[in-house]
Amino acid sequence: MMSEIYDNIRNGVKGYRREPRGLFAVSGSEALRFLDGLITNDVKTLEDGASMLAAFPNAQGRLLAAVSFAKRGERFIIETEAATREKLYQNLFRFTFAGDFVLEDLSDAHTNFEMFGEAEDLRAIAGSDAFIFERPYGTGFFIPNDTASEFENALNDALEIDDETFETLRIEYGIPLYEKDMDETTVVPELGIDEMISYKKGCYIGQEIIARIHFRGHIAKRLSGITLSRSLDAGSELKTAEDKNAGQITSVAFSPKLGTHIALGFVRYDFLEPGTKLFSGETECVVATLPFI
């Protein structure tokens, strides 16, 4: 079944997946000031209706949550993975006592549909009360629960994507998951997602570390694509031919389109050049550019 759904998605058939993601709205006269001091991107540049990627780091520049950030009128809309929903909520909630900063948890009032493929026709059906975010694979829709069934009915021949197929697709697209490919030990620039960081904005929590890496040095390692001569387990160590430590695998899948096993993993700086051959035991591991496809 996975192969059939995968083939259809890769051949242009629409697909969707429902995820229990976190969705928050922040408003108030001090919302912009507080948020700008918490995230890696420049929220001040965000125009009404637009969105951006960002990260919430801790004081050491390590990742608390990766998010999509949008502006809707006087409210800022933030969405994140289920794994970071509670952590992000608590991180924001403390500011409700510090000034005019209003936090709404919209997660349970909306149904999330992650759409793979072209979804322009669904924007009007989603309605003005929906929240929409661009994805590497398509579009993320957050539909109010009372109209979610109507939206789902409009999907027509779209295929619902199972967990195994999604895992393959998201690795092909180079999308990391929290608690799998990244966590609170990950320094934000190590994700290699340059568009989530502004190096021109003012101070924010963790900025000193993140800026120092960018302007005065380099990352110790970076999330990379890796092609494998055979399957490996997540957590497998990467070594050079001289047995030097070169990194670690975080996620593995077989890519039918590429006809080989592929992985996400952190590769040490000296070995990041695409085409670099590394090893995990007898398995050859070749560094690749993300996304794979």
C-alpha cells in the first residue's frame, strides 16, 4: 500500500495527512516587542498575511521549537510540531504576566491538513478563518473544526498519506522532526535552514551564540542528506575511512524514486562536501545535498 500511495504522490496526485500540531495566536500592544526578543527571524518585517520560518532558541542558542510564523491583522499566528506544542506554550505563557501580551491556544479548535502537491484550489474552500502555511511539499491548512468536514469532503480524490509513506517523503524533502532529528541539544544554525535566521535584527535570546557561529567561525556539524549502500538504524555512527568520528544518522528510509536507502544525519563540518564518502561499519554513506528530490 505504501508503494502505491508513494507512486501516486510522486506522480502528481494530491495527498494529505492530518497531524496534531500546535497552533497559537499572540496579540497585544507588547506582542511584537516580546516576540522579537524570543525568535531568530525578524518578525518586524512580516507583512499582514505573510509567513516566515523561525526558531525559538534558549540562551545557549539551542533549539526549543522550530515554527512557522504568520501575521493576521493584529495577531501573530505561530504553528509548531506536536512534540514542541507544550514547551512553546509554556515559553510564551510566562510573558502574559509581563505586559500587554495575550496568548491563545488555537490547537484544539482547528483540524490540520498537510497537503502534498498543488492546493491552490483549496484556499478559497478553506475560508477566511483558516490559517495557511507554505510547506516544502505543498501547504499546511488549519481549518476550524466546524468546517473541517466540509474541507475534507472537498479533497475529492486526494489520498490520505500513511505514516510510512510520510516518513519516506519527509526524508526525501529533508524535513527534520523534533525528538528524532533535532532536539534541545541542537544549535539552531546546525539545521542548515538559513531562512529561519536573520543576522540583521536586534537582540534576542541566544543571539550571541548564533551570531558568533555565523560571523566568527562555523558550525561544528550540520543536518545533511546521506545516501546509503544499505539500510542503517537511526543513531548509527558515521566514520571516515581513517576511523575518525564524522557524525551520526538520525532518520532512514528507502526512496523508491532514487532506488536507494537515504538518511538524514548530522555530519561534522570537515566532511560536509556533497559526495564525501563516509562509513558506518561496512555500509558506505555518501553525503548529499538536501532536499534529495
